[in-house]
Amino acid sequence: MYATGETHKNLALFDFDGTLCKKDSFTGFIFYALSKRHIVKQGLKLLPWIQAYYLNVYPAHAMRPKLFYGMFKDTDYAEIQKIAEEYAQHLIQELDPKFMQQLQLHQALGHDVVLVSASIDLYLKPLCQLLGIDLICTETEVRESRLTGHYQSADCSRMEKKKRISLQYPIAEYASIYAYGNSEEDLEMFSLAQYTYMVGRDQKLPALPAHLKMA
């Protein structure tokens, strides 16, 4: 499902972890999909980077692909994808009611609604299918029915968010663009929008028109 390019249509962009979702879905998926033994074994190999990340000297956009490679390299794609679809059902329960209400209002108004996340496609695709919204996210690589551990796309944060949105949607043709996020990784996405909401900074969500799009 893609934007139609209709003049005067509106676009709503939602970050996921820490915004629409109240938890860190990426780390949560590791613990949901993999055995504790595997996580501990691989985690020990990554310990210097994990420690540096928590000390704020190793950035999240570099940590995520390293962590994904360490945990999911050479795993069976079909098996992980099945678990990811179950995890998507679980994540529905973790969505912030405030943002879900705002998202559903955007949908009722006929706006194009997009989840824009640095988290991975394995569980975000089925989640967005459940929500009936579009998706831009980090895409994982599969070869010969196995996850390689590499990303097929760049980590979808910071400038990559803005780049991917601009490539997929006719930004200039929208009457209004709304963006919702929770960190500096969303600032470039915010630069596309007239109306923004930053978790922890802003008090009120952007006001939306009271009238709904008629069927």
C-alpha cells in the first residue's frame, strides 16, 4: 500500500520503539525468539560493544546491526519468521493507547499512515498488516532460506528515515505532514513535517480536524 499522490492528502509518520510501542521491541524480539543459552553465548562475544552502548559511547544505529548479526546469523528464516508473526501479535498489547487513538484518528480521516522504524521487518511487516498501515523499516537479508545476519537496507534511523520517506512518498503533494517520535533519531523525519510530537518534550498531541472523511 503506497501513497496515491493526491493533492491535499495528509501524511502521518509514526516512530515505533518508545513512541507507538512502549517497549524496546528489537531487544524484546531477541529474548522472544532465541534461547537464553544462545543469547548469553553470543552476548559475551558482544559484551565490549554492549557496555560501550550503555555508557553512551557507542551509538544505537551502530549497535543494532552488530547485535542482529551476532544473534541471528545463519538462523532458519522460516522458523524465525513464524516466531516473528507470533511476536507481532504480542506487540499489539504493548502499543501506547494514546498513540493508537491518534493513529486511528488519522486513519479515520483518510490520511496515509506510515510506521517508520529502525526496528526490523521480520515482525514489523505482520504488525503493520494487522494495523492496516504502511511500513518503512530496516530490512533483513535472507539467502538460501537462512538469515545472513546482515541488513539488506541501511539502519532506518536519522537521515535514512528522511531519505526513505522522501523516496516513497510525494512529500510536496501533501497538505499537511505529521510526525511522532521519541529521540534524536527522529529529528530528520521531523524536518519533513509541519506538525510534530516528541515524547518527553511535548505535552499535547497535534490537533486533528474534528470532521471525518465521509465514505
